[in-house]
Amino acid sequence: MLADALHRDEAEVAELGALVHQKTGGNPFFTIQFLHTLANERLLVFDPLARGWKWEMGRIQAKRYTDNVGVLMLGKLRQLPSEARNAVGLLACFGHRVETALLAAGSGLSQEQVHEALAPALRDGLLFRETDAYEFLHDRVEEAAYALIPEEQRAPIHLRIARRLLDARAEANLFDVVNQFDRGAGLISDDQEKQVVAELHLRAARKAKVSSAYASAAKYCAAGIAQLGEEGWSKRYAFALALALEGAECRLLSGDFEGAGTLIASILSRAESKVDQAAAYRLRITLEVVNSANTQAVATGIECLRLFGIELPPHPSWERVGTEYQRVWEALGDRPIESLVDLPPLTNPEIEAAQRVLVDLYAPAYLTDGGRLYALITCTIVNLTLQHGTSEPSAHAYAWFGWAIGAAFRKYEEGYRFGKLACALAESRGFVAQLGRIQYAMGLISSWLEPITASIDHYRKAFHTGVETGDLFWAGYSAVQLVVRCLIRGDPLDEVWRETEEFLAFNRRTQYGLAADLVLSQQRYIASLQGTKRASSFLASFDEPAFEARLGPDRMSTMVCCTGSSSSPPASPMAIIRRRWPPCAARRRSFGDRGDRSNSITTTSRR
């Protein structure tokens, strides 16, 4: 490169080349900058008579240029005019790349003044200018530009930039605004400004959460909480609670389980109402479920429900379940199932809070008690809905009630109608948080009346909705059910394997160990069927003792139910109900008019 640039033979530039490589590490950008430095200091000059460049190695070596490219860049920047140095330092305060309009707003200059101030750095090849933005050509230049600012001046500069951006109403650059406030946060003393900054952080956290940037969202919440301080809980309780709840959820979603647990405990110690306590309890239930502590999750839910006067046994009797089930049909009376979509909205916040806790207990109830506790929870939510009005949990309960009456009582048509009712409610009233869970239930329900492809479509929607809403449990289990049905449909094993790779990566990223192990068991099954080189390699590396060691009491029933065994298919909780609950037959007879309609379903439609 030097021979070509300096119009000399390679042998002539060998010694210079060795020196340049020593100083720059062979990096092309730093090589160019080093040659510019030599030219500016007249150590590398063009000879018009010889039509080439010439240099004196003795003089260059006497300069003792540093091997540290950062120091080299710092020296280069110090040669810029003061106005250009200040502008480049300001650019470094924003980061590697910044839009011209944002840089102008943060500096208090016009865009024309920004262009003029940065022109020398642009000419020296330190920056790259796009149509509406500037960018450092190398991160070491950015580091050197920031190093130009004395450390004691950095926080005041960041705070000044943040205030200017806020005054300029740079709403589209919310993250830039809060990042600048974060780096000058220690200098904020005014209580009103602290509140404004905390509000900005909550907005930034929610925006980051929507983009699945959970770790960043958690940091924004932590910064907002720090701005409010301990007095925030007394002066601005509702806002402090919102920040803390959002922060705990984002920590959980980012896999920071210890941090989430600490924050949840803090919220419970400060919560001023049963509704607020329930919000924290729900996060604790989710944390325990993700950690496969399902028995503890049920205990946590029962503890919370007692606040609302609801006694939920961890292992209810069949008689208790039957009584609650009977109450549903008595409350429904002669009304068509579809008419429930028009029930008035629930207006009691405490009943709704209790319903939300009940919904969150579905997963651990299913894993620790099978059909009884699961069915009791479902019937309890439906009865509360029929008595007090429709809430978001109502849609979830309708879907699972539909599955229960189909699976346990063979009321397939009524079950399907309850499932469609749940979908209609969620869509008409915007119950977005329940969509993934409802789609999961519909994946089961649709199997009675529609081709298996419909079930697969429901589970695919359930997975993606769960990912978007941060519903880790239902996303993880939707993936497992999706794989099972793709295998049943006879999809090519290579295609199903690729899906399992995606699902396994997701569950490991969210640190949901049980769901990851379920996918692993499916991969082992697929590999056993394939017999390919890749499959043999997978089976050879599969650590069966370690896998089995992870199957504790809270996990074993789930693994058997979801994956089955080599000798016989697994029994569903509702199948167990049909076998072990004597009132089932009597209940079916007592609702013969409804059961008769389900008998009209033909074998063809079920298939």
C-alpha cells in the first residue's frame, strides 16, 4: 500500500512500512492518519522533480511517535481549531453517530454553524458526513474526542445537552435525551426537574420494552427510581409504583431474576392497597414459574387471594370443583353462550385484581395438581364474570372453560363456542395481554372441529404474541405444542428441527429452563427418527444423566404430559378427570340438552 501511495518500489518503502505497521498495527484508517501526521509535520514531502514522495527515517524515528493509536488520534484532534475541537467533543458526547439536527439542538447552534464547526475535522478524515448526520470514522477517534473533555466537565456538559434537547422538544429522540440526563444525573438538585427526568425514564423504559430491549428498559427504570429517591414513595406514590413494577417486570424478562426478586419484595413492603399488592404478587408468581418453582408459585397465589377473601386450596376435591362448575351453568341459564360478549364491563378493581392472580395461577396449577385446581380456577373466574361483569381475565377463562367442557364432558360444540367467545372479547375490547393465552387454548379447542393446520396456526400466533407481550410461559409452551402438531401432521423432519432450534434459542435467551428442556426432549425424539450424521452427533453429545437430574417433582409431570413415553401416549388432565371424577357422568346426564347438541358432531368434522 505504501509503495503504491508514495510511488516507490516496495524495497524502498520496506523500512518505513515496518515503522508504520508498528505504530498503527496495520489498521488502514490509522495508517492513513499516521501518514497525514508525517506530511503535516513535513517529515513526508512530495518532490515534484522526482515525481514522488521522500522522507528521512532518522528524523521520523527521532520524533518517537507513540505506539498508542488513541494518543495518536488525540494529538491529531488537538491540532484542530478550538471551535472544531469543541464541536467534535460534543459529537462524542452523543456517541458514534448523531443526526445534524440533534447535534444542533444539543449544542445550541444552528445546523449551518454545526457544519462550519466540523468542517476541519471532516477535511482531516476524522469524520464522515451523511446527508443529515455525522459519524466518527473509527471508534478510537470517538474515544479520543471524548478524552479531550476534562473529566470534571463531562457531567455538566451532558446535563446541559439534556436540558437543551428537552427545551427543543426532541420527542423523537427520547433515548438520546434520557441518556444525556443519566450522565449528568448527579448534578440534578431541583425536585421538579427530578420528577420530569423520572417521567422521561419511565417513557423510555416502556418504549424499550416494546422493542424487547428488556435490559435497557430495566436500566431506565432503575435510573428513574434513583431520581425519585426514597421520598418518591411518599410524595409520588403512584408514579414510584409504576416505575418499580415496570422495572421488576423488565428485570424478569431480561433474565435478572435476583434483581427482579429484590425489587418485587421492595414493592410488597411499600404497597398501599390490595390491588397494588396483587400486581407485585403476580410478578412473583411469574418469577417462580420461570424458575420451575411451581409449588411455591401456587402458594404465593393462594397467599395473595386471601387478601380478597378467596380461599383456594392447592389440591381441591372433585366435589368442590363440581359445585363451582354447576354454578356456571346455573348462572348462564337459558342465555346463548355468544350473548356473554355483551356483558357490561367489570367496575370493581379488587375483583379484577383477584381474577388476574387466578389467571396467572393456571400454569403452576396445571403442573402441580393437574385437572382439579386448574378447573376450579377456571370456573371461579367465569362465575365472578357472570356475577360482576367482563374483564380482561374473563376472556382467558372463557377459552379454558371451553377446553375443559370439551375435554372432560365431550361438549365439543359448546367448548368451541366458548373459545370463539374468548377470541371475540379479546379483539372487540382490546385485551391484548390475553391474546397469546387464548390462542394457546384455541390450539387445543380447534382440534375437535377443524383440521390440525388450524391448531398449528393458533400455536404459531400464540408464540409470537407471547414474545411480543413478554408472556414467557405461554410463548415457551406454545412452541412445544407447535412442534408436536407439526410432527403429527407429518411435516419434514428437517423443517421441524429448524423450528426447534429457534424455540430452543428463545427459551435459553429468556432462561426458561423447563421450556428449553421440553424442546430438547423433542429434538432427541426427532434425532432418533432421522438417523442422519447430524442426528447421530446430537445424540452422542446429549447428556442424558444431566437432563434427567433436572427433572425434579415440579417438572416431571410436565415432561411426561408434554412429551409422553415410548410405550404409550400421555393422558391429559381432563382425561384423568373423566376417569377419576364420578360426578362427570352425572353432570353430563344433568345437562343432556346441551350434551345432545355436542353429539351431533360427526366423525368427519372432528377429524
